[in-house]
Amino acid sequence: MAADAMDHQDRRWTFLTNHARVLLAIARDSGARLRTIAAACLITERAVQAIITDLEQAGYLHRQRAGRRNQYTLNLDQPLRHPAEAGLCVRDLVALAADSAAQPPKTASASVTVS
């Protein structure tokens, strides 16, 4: 299989949604510009703008003008939306991402058995 075909096939699904990526980018820098968030998430500025609107309308963040820029405040106690994450909140997701970024994996690969 050609590399291009494999690249396309690998992008059919992902572990994190663009909404999660944008939320985490804002958690890292609450004053980030749309273009910075878009570059970090590898999506368009228009997509970031739509996602921020979604997150704001759902109560996950608040946007406030600070001069010519936006300042974002996350509602860290807002519960995650999927039933599989019942009992988890934004704070847990942000903490997980921060812990993962701060600590490199202990092994290159690991096997886990779940019963």
C-alpha cells in the first residue's frame, strides 16, 4: 500500500475530537489567538471559531474581550458530555493532558489485559 493511501486511511478516526484539542489548547494558553489554536490543532481558524462558539454555548468556556484579543476562562467543573465519561469533568481531562505532557511514557509499548 502506498504511503499516501496509508496516511489517508490513518486519518479516518482519532482518539481526541477537535473540540477536545481546542479546549486543551485554551487550557495551555487562555489568551491564545485563533490562528495559534488552529495551528496547534491542525485545523482551520474558521473551525476553531465554530468550536469555541460550541464550547461557549455549552458552558465549557467563557470568552471575554481584553483589548483587541479574547481571554478565555474554562469551566473546569463542567462534566464531560459522553455517558462513558460520567463522573468526569473538564478538570480531569486537562489534568490528564498535563500529566501526559509532563511525563514521558515509561516504556515504548505496553500490553494491558482488561477483563
